Amino acid sequence: MVDVHCHLNLHKFDNDYDEVIKDAFEKGVTTIINTGTSIPSSRKAVELAQKYEHLYAIVGIHPHHADKTDIEFEGELHDNWLSELEKIAKSPKVVGIGEIGMDYFSYKSNGIVEKKLQEEAFRAQIELSIKLGLPLQIHNRLAWDDTLNILSDYKKEFQDPPGMFHCYSGSIEFTRKVLDAGFYLGFDGNITYKGLPPREDTALLDLVKYAPIDRILTETDSPFLTPEPFRGSRNTPANIPVIIEFIALEKGISYNKLKLQIDSNLKTVFSI
Ligand SMILES: [Zn+2]
Ligand SMILES: [Zn+2]
């Protein structure tokens, strides 16, 4: 059982990530990937990965931070964020570049970063992933066409498969294009929420139904997106079985069959 995208590298886990990781392994999760969103959080993801055999890291600059690549957070200053990221990405526990992409959703805590800056950071990191031979973990929010158009410029250089879209949402038509481009789809605890996701026109459950099981990955995006019935509390990778159970039920297949298929998908995309 795998959590391909969580953030135990964020401060919300500073006091108890050892217990959180232990708890997830006890509940049957076998692989956890922490994803970076900045240089410091990418470095932290690698540090955690070095402590535990079954923990891995994906490193990159989130589109929210595409305007902060020169002056980083937490007092760090880099004249060349890309070479810093490349150094971090060369750790043997790094299995991908992410979460990178485009985000046109205006959050309370983060307005929309200038599109040009998002695109520059996205392209630079796609090129880094090609240089290092690492798959991509894409973050797309309301930027469907732009995200796919940018990716399609590199399709001849991508490995097969090129990677995954994390926290998947979009229309059926968009999903068809993402699958055609070879990407896998990561589903989170928000598939258990009622109604449409904000500003989306397709229910996540319809996407779960549409997605072939050999193209699905499971993730929690912890500490965010806690699945029902635990919504409201901090999410942890220990909730992966809840997500698998929900997808299995929706697709009318057995929990075990789905679990084994997702383990095999993990191998195909991230060679773990
Ligand atoms: Zn994301
Ligand atoms: Zn995330």
C-alpha cells in the first residue's frame, strides 16, 4: 500500500512524524513518498527518507512558490535555486521531481502567482527531470490546457511513463488527454467528499469510475484532505486504506486486487 504524495516534511508533523510514520506502517502502508514544495521542504523530505528504508522523496518548487525562487523561506537565500534543487535531487532516495505545475486557484493564504513565473519554474523543473531521468509529479489546479500544452512540448524527451498528476481533478475529456499522454492519476481523501470540488465541473467519483485501475495511484496529501469520516482532523498516511477501500467499492473490485494493482503501478512509475 502506498502513499505517493504527502507532506510529513511540513511543520505540522515536527513534533510527531516518527509516530505518524510508525502508525502508517502498522496499518499496512508499505511505501511513503514525501513531496517537497520549496527548497527547504524538499531538503527535509530527503532527510526523512534517509532515516527510514520505506520512505522516499520527491523534490521540487510548487507553483505557489514560483515567485519566491530567489529569496527562499526560512532565511535561506539562493542565487541559483535550480542548481540547489539539482543537488538535492541527486540523493538516491529521490524518486521524482514534484510537486511542480500550474495553479490558477486563488487561495486565502496564497493568491495566483503570475502565470509567466509559474511557467518558467515549471519548464525549468521539467528539464531537470529529463536531465536526471526522474518521473514527474504534477500539481494542476484549474490550469488544465496550459499544464498539458507545456508538458506536450517535452513528450519526445520523456521516459515511459512520464509520471503522474497528483490530487487528480478535471473533466472526463481532460482525463482522456492526460491518460493518452501516458500519465498516471493520484487520488486523495477528497474523493470521499460530497458535491463537486470548488470550481470543477466533474465529480471526483466520476473520474475514479473512468480511470483504468492500472493507471491509478493512492495518496493522502497529508496533513490536508482527510477522508470521510475523519474529515476535520489532521490527515496522515495511515488513512491510505480508507481511500483504497473507497475506490475498490466504487469500481466493484476487491480491496486486495486493487491494492496489488496499485503496488504494481508504483513500480511502473517510480521504480520502487
Ligand atoms: Zn498539490
Ligand atoms: Zn501536496
